[in-house]
Amino acid sequence: MYHKFICLILVLVLSFSCSKKELVVTTPSESEKAFEIYKEAVDAMNDGDILFASKKFSEAELILPQIEFSAKASLMSSYCLYSINFYDEAMESLEKFISKYPADKNIPYAHFLIANIYYEQILDEKKDLKPLLRTKEKINFYLKTFPNSDYALDLEFKLDLVNNQLAAK
């Protein structure tokens, strides 16, 4: 009788000792990390840390799972560089965006930013006409390619200013 009782206790102890729950540690997936980085970039941009935001957008672009989100991150990185007057870096980033995502819906905006970069680099028409001519060429390209876009009116106004400066020369 004692033998059955001891066996029963032994079986119960062994069965409960084997059913120990282990801690399950979950690591975020690549897409979750990418969206977290993108959110961090948006927060940095809203807080005014534009250069950090640009770097985070570039980092997010590389690991975002969908091409639409990657394109948006690339464009946001370019805009951040443009907004802090890093024109050469912004231009390079925008040209890379245009060549990498040629079917993206924001291509007109990328060309608009390039035209604005050219326009904002006009210093003095008395010293050099090249920035004026380059700006006029880019604005004419934009108006010919995207005549009914949201940004065409702004660029038409800037084209008038460029033409006035050229006429004054």
C-alpha cells in the first residue's frame, strides 16, 4: 500500500516539475523596427532636429517592407536636407529618389523641390548667369511635364521673377 502511495506522489511531483512555463521573449520584426525608426524620425522632425530626422528617414528607407513607405521615407529625408539648406545633399538625394522610384506619385514634388533648390541658389545675376539659366530650364521642364500640378502656379511666379532678372541683365 505504501508502495502505491509513494509511486503516486512521485508521478505527481515529476509531472508538475516538467510543466514549468518558460518565459517567451519576443523580438520586434524588421517591419516593426522600420516603422519605429520612421516614427522616431517624424518626432525628431517635429521637435526641430532636422538633420537627425533626415538620417533616421534614410535608415528607415533601407528596411521598410513596402516600396511606397520606402519612397516616402526617401522623400522625407530629402525634404529635411532641403529645409536646412543642405542643397547639394538634398539634390543628390532627390535625384536618387527620382531614379529609384520613377513610378511614385510624389515625383512631381521631387522635381518641384529640385526647381526650388535651383531658385534659392540664385545669388546675384550680375556675377553669374548660370544659376538663372539652370533655374529657368528646370522650371520650364516642370511646367511642361506637370502643367496641372499643385506646384505649377508657384513655379510660374518664380519663372516670371527669373525672366525679370534675366531681362534686367
